[in-house]
Amino acid sequence: MSRVKNFLSIYDFSRNEICDILLRSAALKTERGKENFCLKGKKIGLIFEKSSTRTRVSFEVGIVELGGHPIFMSSRDLQLGRGEPVKDTARVLNRYLDGVVIRTFEQERIETFARYFEKPVINGLTDLYHPAQILADIFTVYEIKNKGKGADMPDNSVIETINGLKVVYFGDANNMANSWVSLQAVLGFELVLAMPEGFNINAAVREESEKNGGKFFISNDKIAAAKNADVITTDVFISMGQDEEKEKINKLKPFIIDDNTVKSAKEDVLFLHCLPVHRNEEVTDGVFERFSQVVFEEAGNRLHVQKAIMEKVFK
Ligand code: CP
Ligand code: NVA
């Protein structure tokens, strides 16, 4: 079993470590351009078995800005894509690289890689979790809620900001929903998942949340769920690798975030979306454009937050 620091899910960080990462993200964002070559000389692989715009580019740029050398590998080009076992790929790359970011399918695949690779591994999205994204999301909320309070925020400002929030996620029980569940378990805020009857959170995700003291609610009533929300969020109805499940869209359609959903929430509600968005499927074009400044800030924050994560994991 590898004893290095990995970031395969939110549970790899304690509450204090997450608070540190969010405070550090704020500093890295303010100080962008200031020399910080903490990954100098490190060769970091990026193994992607699914498409990506934000995750790939923000990690690559982040590695370059921290003085490291990124090496992008699509599984289409690797022998991995032709069936070479993950555990063999890991044992080979271990001899060349100092760390990897992986985007793949089953969580078990990244866990197997991490077991055979003796250096740190970061999850760049699996079918189960998208932990780097969820930290960028909560950082965006933290930042907006503290706007105008100055750069030197006290250590307790993260928990103080996040503890009292009501977050409502609408839509599919996918890797983003699971990531909110895991974040709730570690940070503690009110989390409601608004989804159709018959949809439920994966049993392993529920179990991990319970083990970590998490608590979340599932509602089949979109408007009631949105009541007094501080944050409303959604994700695509069909995730990568689920193209066969198109009939799911009809069941999810009523859970679109529209004007009535926003009206039910608090007046200063924030809307988040990890992107890419399917306009008029999970969110109306009108609501999306109204909150687009927040959503693109959220996308931009991937860079700063992932630099803070990499400082903890790859340094
Ligand atoms: N949000 C996100 O992970 O985007 P990409 O799929 O473009 O990386
Ligand atoms: N749930 C989506 C997230 C994309 C960033 C997917 O897995 O495709």
C-alpha cells in the first residue's frame, strides 16, 4: 500500500487541511505572477481517459506556474487505451514521473493506479468524485461571501463562512452530487439534493459520508428544496461515459433550474456550474447568463485552488 499523500477524494484531506487550501488559494490568486517554483524539477503526468477543457488546461498551467513540467497523456495514445493494465502502467510511469493527475472511469481504477505508483496521485474526475472541482466551487462561494474584507482573512473565516450555508444541488446523482456529499461530511453545511423519485446517492458514497459524520437530505420537490438556499447548483444530466442512458433526461427535465427555482432561494443566492453546461437542459439560458460571471469565476478558480492542492500533494 502506498504511503504517499494522494488526493483521490475529499476524505484524503482533514477539515483543517481544506481550510488551509482555501486560504492558500486566495493568497495564490492575489499573488499570481509572483515567483513560486515549489514544483521545480518535478515531472507531473496528466493521464486523461475522458475529454477535458478546464481540468487539463488549469492543471497544466498550474504545474508550469509552480515551476514543474507537465506531460499530458491521452489514453487514446497510451497503451492503456489498448488494454495495458492500470497496475502495469503505474509501475512503469513510477520510474519516470514525480506525480500524476488522472481523469478516468471507476474510482477503483485510480485507486489501483495509486496503489502501484509510489508517488502522489490527484483525481481529475472519476465516475464517483470530482474533488478538485468541488474545492474550487466552495472556494468561489467563500471568496464571494467575503468580498471586500481584505486579503488577510483569519483561519476561522472558512468555517465561519461555510457552516451556516444552505447548498442545494439539482439533477443527476452523479460525481458532482457525490462530491457535494463528501464536502458536506468534512465541512458541515446544510445540503439538499433535489432529484426525481427513484434517484439516490451511490451506496458507497452514502456510507463514506455517514462514516465521516455527514448528513444530507434528498427532496423530490424542486421549489421546496430551493427555499432559502444560499447556493444552487447543478451539472449535466448525462455525464461522460453515460451516453447509453439518454432516457434519464426525461426524468430529470422537471429539475431544471429556472426563474421559479431562483425565486424560491435567498435574494443573494449564488448559482454554480462546473461546466460544460447544456443550456435549457439542467439550467435555463436566462438563469445561466444571469449568473455567468460567477460561473466563469468558478472556472478560473480551478487554477488557484489546484495550485494550492498541488503544493500540499506534489511538493
Ligand atoms: N469542470 C470540468 O471538469 O471541466 P472539464 O471537463 O472541461 O475539465
Ligand atoms: N458529471 C460530469 C462532470 C463534467 C465536468 C461528467 O462526469 O461528465
